[in-house]
Amino acid sequence: VFTPISSKAFSRIMWDLRSKFGTVLIPAPEFRTQFHQYARGQYSLGLVADQSPGSPMNA
């Protein structure tokens, strides 16, 4: 699950880095509609926070 980035070039770079080992990436706004495809099978779901807020007050 990821939050789409407004910069198309940077978004493409991040997509390539995150999906290079066969990882299925689902945009956060589409998670509810797409997750059911994987929920019925035997899959592992890993949620990893790879970014931090600029200010600890926003955490």
C-alpha cells in the first residue's frame, strides 16, 4: 500500500525500486477495491513505513 506521489518521474522511480522483486503495490485510495483479489489466496501482507514526517508533531 502506498500513497501516490504527484511527481510522475519520481513516482516511476519509486515504483521501480519498490516492485523490483515482484512486490504487488496497491495505491492507498484503491486498497479497499483491490485487496479482495489477494485476500482469498495464500499471501503474505507486509506493511512497512519507509518515510517519516518532517516534524515529530505530525507523527
